[in-house]
Amino acid sequence: MESISLNENINSYIEGYKHVWERSKFNNKQWVSETRNRAINDFGDVGFPTLRHEDWRFTNLAPLVKTTYKLRNGTIKDTGSKIDISSLMIPDVKSSVLVFLDGKYEERLSKILKHDQIIVIKNLSCAFEENEEIVKNYIFKNSETKDESFTALNTAYFEDGAFIYIPGNTILDELIQVLYLSSDSGDCYLYNPRNLYVIGDNSRAHIMEYYYSPGKAKYFSNTVTEVCLGENSMLDHYFIEAESKSAYNISSLNVNQKRSSNLNSHSILLGGAIVRNNIHPVLNGEGCNSSINGLFMSSDKQHMDNFMKVEHASPHCDSRQLYNGILADKSKGVFHGRIIVHKDAQKTDAKQTNRNLLLSDNAKIDTKPQLEIYADDVKCTHGATIGQMDKDAIFYLRSRGIDDYDAKSMLLEAFAKQNIDNIKVAEIKQYVERLVKDWFENVGIRISSN
């Protein structure tokens, strides 16, 4: 098959879709084809968002849009051996692992633990064939393509991803790790991973998505993750983005929560040239709880955009957002948090907090906390702060015999720990602490070992 290139002309993506459809494993399933056809039409109608779109007003996508991408065409030269996968694993934790290299599922690098219960952990393209009824019941249900450009593009173009199904009344203590690795192949590819996680009634799971690439790998990863939480279920979801500073990453986590379900979302953003992290839980039953915890750290000329939309659709639900940013050099960050309380969502308790620390006079942050309340018996608060390191606090530590570097590192460590301490699994918490410490060292700031 000839190589297909995609450029800023929207028609190139529409033409590219024809090639994706021709080679797709799902084009024999009418219900999939109909959805994908609608999605590419929606993408053609909307195109890529610009600064004129309110939800994108702080993020200039021109570098991403104007880049020419190739579609994966057969096998990309194997450079996976150059990536030390063991260093990306959470040590001393029992886990199943799904590995995707340059958008392709790598069975030889993956490891699925055996279970007595009917638990399904596999790549999505396989699940379409072997678990079609389950997939059909849940996929495409929690992701809107009409006005969401990147979700529409993913829905039309996706070829694989992770599928995790935890049946009712199942407590899965192990960690499920989903590793998306991109190699420095020399060509600029477009990947559209699609993940589907279904957690049954009265069940619990821990899932981590890890996006990593070495060196100066340049590509565009456009991911959509759909989560269905059954009644009285719980999901601890971890998202670590540590990609090359030449890569583009757009990700969307869409969650449908049923009665008394609990979502604990933790995001750690470290890499990428342009990163957009969308999180959209819908609290769709009484007694739901949604906790969204994130730390983004940028340097050089990185741009990190965090867009949160929490929908309270039922009464007696709680949500908490804590998103902190640390920005160095000429980097830019965005926090746009929206809490929507629908008319029937009485007794809502929602809190949104965004704190940002600028380490350079050239770093910039745009923050927009937002409340839309249509109910009259609620408790909702939001707030945002932007500042530099506290000179009085540094002076105080210096007066106690602590040198300047260690004084600053102690304050930065304390700032980051607000998010890290929300991670309850000790091994994951320690791993994230190491990533944060490495980041500070890379930008020339030492972190104390205490």
C-alpha cells in the first residue's frame, strides 16, 4: 500500500480515512462502520480547533496542525529494543501489562496475569472479535464526536488500544499497566489509541496509562479513553505523560459514573511539545464521588493545556479537583476547569483548586476556573493562584543554615507533594516522586533526599 501523508488540509484526513477503513479489521461490522463514518463527517465539518474556539482560546495548535504526518503502513522499523521497558514499570507491584509500540500491540512485551474470575485484559482489536457483545454495549457511548474534533478523528482512525473488563463483585488488587511507547523512527506518525475500561457493579480496579518516548521522537498521539463505572464501583486511574519534547499529545478521559461509584484520577504531565489533557467525568447516579488530581511540570518552550469538565447530573454527589502547575523557562501552561451542576443535581458538593508556580519571568500560565450552576441547593467553590517562589520563606530557611539551592528545593518539593500525597499506593507514589525529582534535576534544581 502506498504511503499516506496527512497535512493541514482537512481533505487529506478525509482521504486518509478511506485507507484506514480499507485496512481496518472492523469494517465488516456495520455498527462500527456507521459510527466511524459519522465521526469523519463530524471532523470534516468542524476541523481543527483554533484560538477562536472558547475551549481552546489559550492554546495555539498551529505547530501541530501544520505538521505533515504519516499513517502507519505495515511495520515500522523495530526500535523497541532501545527502550528500557523495565524502567517504566512500577517496581515491586503485582501487575498485568499491555504494551503498544508505535501504535501496534506487542504481545511479546506484554504480560497478562491469570485470573480465576472472568476478567478480560487484552488489546481492543482482539476484543472486537472475541468479546464483541461486551464491547458493543459500551464503546462510543461516552465520547461525543459532533463538536469534539480530536475525539471525532480518533473514532474514525483508531485501530487498536487497551480493553479491560472487570465483572461485577470483583476486587482486583493488581495494577494494570498500559504502556504506549513511541520510537524515534525518523518519520512523523499519527497514532490514535482507543481504550475501553468497564468496571462492573461492586468492583474495583487500578489502571495506569504511561506514554513515553525517547530522545527527540516527533509524532502525534491522539488518545480517547472511555470508562464505564458500575454502581458502587471504584477506579483508581493514573495517567503519566513523559514523552519527547518534540511530540504532540492530545488525550481525552471520558467517564460515566453510576450510583455511588468512585473515580480517583491522577495525572502527571512531564513531556511533549504541545499537550492537551481532557478529563470529563459525568456523575450520573446519586452518591457518586469524583476526585481529579493532577500535576503538570513544563520547561523550555513546552505548552501544557489541562481542560477539566465535571458534570454533576444527579443529586448528592461530590467532586474535588486539585491541579497544580510548575513552569520553568519559556514554557506555558493552561488550566481550564469547568464544573457543571445540572438542574436536578441538588445537594452537590464540588470544589476546584488550581495553584501555579512560575520559576521564570518568561513562564506563563492562563487559568480559568468556571462554575455553571443550574440547581439551587449546592455547595460549590473554586479558586486559582499564580505566584513565584516565596522569598520570605527562602530567607527563613537560609537563616536556619540551609543553603539557597536546598531551600528552594524544599519549597518546590512541598508544592509538588500536595498532589503526590493524594496517591495512596505507596509504590506508585514513590515512582512518581522519582519522576518529579528527575524533572527538577533536569531543569537544574536539586531536590533534597529527606
